Amino acid sequence: MIVIQIVNWRSYVVRPGVKKPSAFKLSTGLFTPPKLSQLTMEARWLWVILLSLATQENKDGTVEQTLDCLEFYSGVNRKALGPALQELKSIGIIEIFAESVHACTQSAQTCAQPAHKSTRKKTTKTEVIDLTDEELDLGRKWLEMAVSEMPHRASDPKWHAAEFGTELKKVGQAVGLDNAGMLKVFHYVSADTFWRPNTCAPKSLLKVNKEGVRKIDNILTRMKRPAERLSDIREEQRSDTTRPVGPNGMTMQDIAFLLRK
């Protein structure tokens, strides 16, 4: 571990007192003074990296890192790193309070990140499963329809053919449709003025409404011809033996009882 102090640190602070600073000062004449202009390119770049790390760590100009991490952040190889640090120290812009002479075993991937935490929300990413050419083509067609309805999503990294194809395959599996069946669903919704803008995201097809019915189920019902819908209603009525169908409010159960006599 090496501890470095930026000399006259406050002169590089943009807004004193800020808990999470995101910038530091650099003079337009940074390398005009003789001292800085004589630095090697490695030392110049390392100086900028140290200012950046000190800003992010926000410890009054102190940088605490391993040599491996300094090498990782700056891109200056280990052989040139030591001499570059000594150059900066020799012209009086940093002080080195403690350093380890032993090689650090910490890898670049485990370097301690600065205290500046990201405020980005974590997002879940759909796991893309293996798709056939037909399934991928369906995803591509659905994507083209969606982008035509929502052009501002064209650059969305989550909107791509494989992602759409994967979601559509999951929808098909949920309702017992193969790719040919889902293709018929696509032709229906893409030609329907209501469903087209309301089915841009394939994942939404499995969303449930207030009545507990999935969007895809509503679509499949609407896809049936009027005669088929009437047939379904009649079938439901026939299966409901408690529904009055005969004179005097007789039910199918009553009729069956009389026929058995």
C-alpha cells in the first residue's frame, strides 16, 4: 500500500465542502512552468490520475492505493511507475508518506474503487436463450413494429431482435403456442390499431389486468372469429348444468333427472 499526499491540495478543489466532488481544477498553463514541462509523459499522466483519485476519495488530497491499482488506473507499467512517482515528488507536488517495497498480490479486478458511488439503479437483464432462425426473425419483425411506434426507444440497448425473440418464445411457451402461432399473433396485433401501440414490449403480453387476465389471453380471444366466440359461449353454457335452459327454469340437471326416470 502506498499513501500519497497532494501538496497544496485546496488549490485544486472546485467546490470546497462538497461531500462527493466530481471535478478538480487544472490550470490552462499546466505544463508551462519549467518544473512540470520537464516531466516525462508517464509522470504527467500519473499526475492527472492522482488528482482524479484524490478528488474521488475526498480525503483532503490523500490517495491510498496499492501499486497494482495505480498501475491499473493510470496504465503506466510497473517499471515506469516508481520513477514517475519520484519525478512528481522531486518537484514538490506530492509527498509519499508510506510505501510497500513488496509486490502487491492484489489483482486489477479487485482494486479498491474510490468512495464515489454510482447512483445508477440496477436493472435486470433478460437472459437470452437459444433461438432458431425463425424465432429470431419474429423478434426482428416485432422490434421493427415497436420502434415504428416508439422511435425514441430505437437506441435502447435492451431493444434488440434477440431480446424480443427470447421474450416472445417465453410467451409462446406460457400459452402453448409455437413460433408459427406467435407469428399469427404478430400479424394480428400489428394490423390492429389498438393492440399495435399497446404490445410494443413483448414482456408486457404476460402482464395481468385487474380482472386477472393476461394481455396475451385477451388477444387470443379477440383473434377468434365471431362464430368461434359464439361456439365457445355455447360450450360454456352446455357445461354449466346449473344454468336454467328449459321451461319453468329447468336446468340441465333437472332434464337429465327426468330422462333417467
